[in-house]
Amino acid sequence: MENLKMLFTNYINLEAAANAADFAWEQDPENEELEAAFDRAYEAEHEAHQALIDEIVSFTSGRIDAAVARKMLGSKRDELMALMALI
């Protein structure tokens, strides 16, 4: 249960970092360093997203599959955050 909460928190933090890197790059789209920073941040976010999906599938013993977990993260984020706060 704690691992699920940690992975969710990590994903939220890495998503925010990727969004910030994307915003910085949009302000200076010719800057290759900002582009590389965004690429690294996006890759980290993607890996965290997949790790969270895998943990949701594992935690529910497969009753929630990867496709449903992905949809939950996209459309039921507030509800998931509320559940994580209860853990």
C-alpha cells in the first residue's frame, strides 16, 4: 500500500517537473539545453507513469488491467488523490 502511495506521489512530482520543463522550452524553443531537459523530464515522467500503472495492476491482482489503470490516471485523478490521502 505504501509503495502505491509513493509511486503516485513520485508520478505527480515528475509530471509537474516535465510540465515546467516544457513551459521553459516553449519560452525559448531554439534552446537545445531546454529541449534536452524536457526530454529527460518527460522520459522520467513516462517511466513513473508506467511504474504506477504496473503497481495498480499488481495491487488489484489484475482485476484492474493496464488500460483501465491508465484511464483512471487520466480521468479520475482527483478521486485517486483522495484515496491516496487516506492511506
